[in-house]
Amino acid sequence: MKIKHLNVYKKDLSNARPYTIAFKTVDEVNNAFVELELENGITGFGSGNPSEYVVGESLDSTMTVLQEGDLDFMIGRDIRHFYTLLEEIQARFPKNPAARAALDIAIHDAFSQYLGVPLALFLGQKIKSLPTSVTIGIKNVAETLEEAKEYYDMGFRVLKVKTGSNVDEDIERMKKLRETYGKEFTIRVDANQGYDPAALSHFFYTTRNDNIELIEQPLPAASVEQLKAQPDDIKQIIAADESLISSKDAFRLASPPAASGIFNIKLMKSGGIHPGRQIASIAQASGTELMWGCNDESAISISAALHTALGFTNTKYLDLDGSLDLLEDVVTGGFEIKDGWMSVGSQSGLGVTKKTR
């Protein structure tokens, strides 16, 4: 079954809730989209939204490598040459993980549709459903509590709170959240590289009784040796994010002494499902737990991450809220969410349907 046509475009999906993290404020959600059509009419969908600060790829560079002429090598190729195509995409665009992810996801969607099974089933689904966290940006205490109440009223029970600007203010926010909600919320923290070792130690031990589930990337991405030097009780709840882009990074982080107890895999960093699963396998072999995260993304790539995440028994955490605050999207479907718990349906492929106007 051959690939007949590829359609590439970009669109600003807009964010209903702009937010601030340690190094930027997010108010636009520009995504690149790929529609891969097979000769029998099946269309596979892919999307990408790079994080330039993390991987050095801008949306403009994503679109440049996704221009039709650069993808001519795929036209006429048999979708059943599945792994050959996936490996070739990874090799052709080494500096553009979001572009690779968009193509990789489209191929996975098309191929699992061709097989007539949900992508999660094709990838060996082992978990039925997990709760996702929802993200609160860097805000003052009052604003943090106000947004937490909104999410509580919507049925969510896992918060990820952005920190890293001022450690004492971060601690105050944690204390007030616990004082207000008791054990009603699971609380995660994402410092986005905003701490040094002293600030990390201060935050961890001061909030030790506040049941912080995990701390994402507290130290700069290049400071892997500083992560490895942390006490075991701290490392156990650290989720490596910006330090983890490739399989090579996964080996380095997992090599004794391990730098973290958790890997945060994002398809936009790894370059798609295929390399993301390679990282996940390294985590599984090393006894590292998995968190699956995202940028601000279309439901296409959020669904792809969810379908993939459910195939690993060491997946313990989801942070796949990247499409929930979009003002619009190009598709519907892909996943189901109820009271914060995410699952996939029975439709073949990703289970997404393009919107019509």
C-alpha cells in the first residue's frame, strides 16, 4: 500500500490561558501539520510543535524541512516498509525533532489504520487509563489557588505547578496549596532548570512533608553530573526533561549513579513515537519510571503520546494537557478524558477525525 500524497501546513491554534514558566511566557500555539494519504484513501495525521529553547528548532525550520520537495522520497513508498521509513526519517532530519515527530506520527497513524487497529493496540497496550496533570504557570499565591480551584471544579486531581523563579515563593505556593486542599490534589513541580543545587535542596527539604510527587528538571540541562551527585531521596523524585532528548541521553542519565528516578519523554524532543519508544525501553531496562509530557500541541500529537505511553508498564505519570486550553484544533477525537483520566478509544489509528467547516 503506497504513499500517494503529503500535505503540509501550519496553524496557530491559540491558547485560552497564556502562562509563564522559568524562561518564557506562552501565548501562541503554532503547530506544523502533516497529512499523509495512502493510495486506498487512508489519511494519517501528524503534528509538531518544537521547543526552540530546548532543542534549537524553530517552527520556521520545522516548516522548511517539511516543504513538499524535501519529502519526495516518501511518495510511492510502501507503508508496509514501516520501520525502514521511520529510520530514514530520523536519519534525514537530524536537527529537526518536531519535523521528524510530525512525519513519524503520520506514518504510525496511517499504518495502524491500514491494519484496522488502534495505535495503542498495535504498540502493545498494557495500561487502560491514567490521570494527567494540568499545569499552573508561575503565578503569585492567590492566582495559583484560584486556578487550582478551577481545575478542582473541573474534576482534575493532579496539578503540575511551574516554579524556578524564586524558590521561597515556590515553597509558599506549595504550603498554601496543601493548607487549602489537604490531600485532594497530587502535586508535581516543574522548575524548568530554574534552581541550583542549593535551591533544590532548600525546596526539597522544606516541602518534604507536603507530599510533592516529583520535581521536573530542577537543574540546568547540562548539569547531569550535578544531578547524579544529589542525595538518593532527591534523585528518586526528579524527572529528567530538558536533559533527556535522545537515547544517548537516556543511557547517560541511567548509567550508575543514576541522575533521576523518572524520565519525561516528549515526542517533540525525541523526534516521534519510534525514538520515544527506544528511550522508554532504556528506562524499562534500567528500572526508571516514565512520565510522558508535551508542549502546547494539537490533539494529534497528544494522542500519539498517550497511545505510546499506555504500552509501557513503567509509565507512571502523564502530563498530556497540552491541547486542553487550545481555542481551536484541526481534528477531533484521539483520546477520551473524564475527571482528568485519559484513555484511548476503539477507532483504528490515532482515532482522530479532521474538522470540516
